[in-house]
Amino acid sequence: MTTVLDPTAERAPAGRQQAARPASLAGRTVGLLDISKPRGNLFLDRISERLTGLGATVNRYTKPAYTKPAPVDLRHEIASNCDAVIEALAD
């Protein structure tokens, strides 16, 4: 079992079950979320190339600011249109 801690000031870690992973990304849609930190887009450019090479369709998204959670409508759009998501955090 893997323990993942949420860095958003939780007093006690909440138990969360890990999401099931697809066996392959071929034919899947993967969302790439740029949280608007410097150089995150460069990281996602490389990830996009790799995912496309694996046969995935890539959708790109950008948060308005890295200091706040993604807006509800953006989270809904990603959840509705993607089988998986990768969030970039780079400086």
C-alpha cells in the first residue's frame, strides 16, 4: 500500500484509495494540466511527445494561477474529456 500525503494543511492524513490505472495509454485521452509555474509547459511538451508516441491523444489545459486550486469548470472539463491526467509542477 502506498501512503500519499496531501500538502494542503490537513491535520490527519485522509484515507484515499488509489485510482485504477489503465493497462495501456494507446487509444486513451490524457489531459496535461499546466499549473502556470515557470517551465511547467516545457516539461509537458516532452511528456506530450512521449504520450503521442505511445498512441495516446493529448489534451492540454492551463490553470489561471498556481497559487489557487483549478476552477471547478476546468476540473469538470478535464474529468469529462480525459481518461487520465498529468499535472506539471516545475521551476
